[in-house]
Amino acid sequence: AIKSGDITLTSTTATSVTEGTATFNEMTMGNYLVLIEGGMKIYSPVAVNLVPTWNETEWLLNDATATAKAEDITIDKTVNDVEADNVSIGDTVTFDIIADIPTFPANALAKNYSISDTLPTGLTLTEGSIRVYGVPAEGNEVLLTEGEGNDYTLTTGGDTTFTLTFDYDEISTYADIHVTYTAMLNGNAVPGTANTNNAEVTYTNNPYVENSSTTKEDEATVYTYGLDISKVDADDKEQTLTGAEFE
């Protein structure tokens, strides 16, 4: 109601913030709603009652302390179960992405959650290889359903190779999302150069502001190597042989 404007209240900003502790001074007695907004984590609202107590001679308004519960969202990306791997051009590799699912309050104005992935020019996505699973806190992961009205929608192209946009209400019972797919190292891969693949999770970090969002990312790297070989004349080692072939 406060965020929607149905209730109009005057806000007060913390007088100091040191090592995760926010201090408010010169506060009158009453009930306070404390909000922490705009960070990488999702913080639950905190209610604080600042009320007087009787010490047998007078009423005193003592300090009140509250602890804000924060949820930190992480994403982890691997290739062939490691952060970096060495393969040959033409080989197919398997990528895995594990991302936390945030917990939004029931009356949140926004519950946006998506995962995107960007392949470098040296890697080609295997068509039809993307699989998305919901990972419960206990038990086996469950294959999710793609399409409008289902667990998620898949879009390709643009600034990313693909983006998965989730229906939060459909996945909220899971602890994590697991995405897996395969890609081939193609001829554009440069030997000795990192072919870095980047994944991002984007989510609402202030559930009471509709367009709020933040992004966390992780990457996995594929390397390839080769030999630089020249075929030369047997008598003149400086003279390469025209039309030489290798097998």
C-alpha cells in the first residue's frame, strides 16, 4: 500500500551505515517499516516497534534493533563439468548452468527472473540441445516445459545466443534452475585463445518496484591448440613447396 501510494508516509534515511549496520537517530516512538533497496541481494522488509518502557520511576524510549534477512542469488557455469577445458576443433562440449531462484514475498509487484547465455563466434549451439530443469531442495530435478503459459519461454538471437524467461509462479517451489546444452567448437576458434562463454541471471531485486532488476554472471572457457607446419625443399630449407598437402 505504501509503494502503490494508497498510504502516504514520510520516509527517513539512515544517519550512518557501517559494516552492514544502519543507524537511525532522533526517532519518535511508533511502528517503523525498514526497507533495503537497490542492491545485489533481495532483502525482506523489517518491522520495528519503538515503544517506551517503565523503569519504576519514569518512561524511557530505548533503542530498538532489528536484523534484515537477505537472500543472495548465485549462478555457476561449467563446460564438461569444469570451469575451463581443452578440446579440438569439431568437438562437441556440454555446458551446464546452475542458478538460484529468489524467494519473492506474496504481495510483490514484480517477480521477474530470466537466464541468458552468449556464445562466442568459435562455438556453435547444437540445435534442439537446450534442456531446462527445476531443482528441488531435496529429490530429483524435474524437466520443465517450454512455451507460453508453461514454465518458461525461449527466445534466440539479439544480444544473446538464447534467453530463458521464466514464469515465477510456476518455478517458485524449486530451489535452483539447471540449464544444459551442447555446442561445437567451429573453425572460427583461434588456437591458444580463450573461447569464453558467458551466462547471466537477471532478477527483480526490489519486489516492490516493478522495473527493478539486477544481473549476476559467470563464464566457462574452451581452449584449443594446433601445430604450425610448413613443408620445405629437402635441399633448401628456406624454400616451401608449392602445392604441398598434409593428411
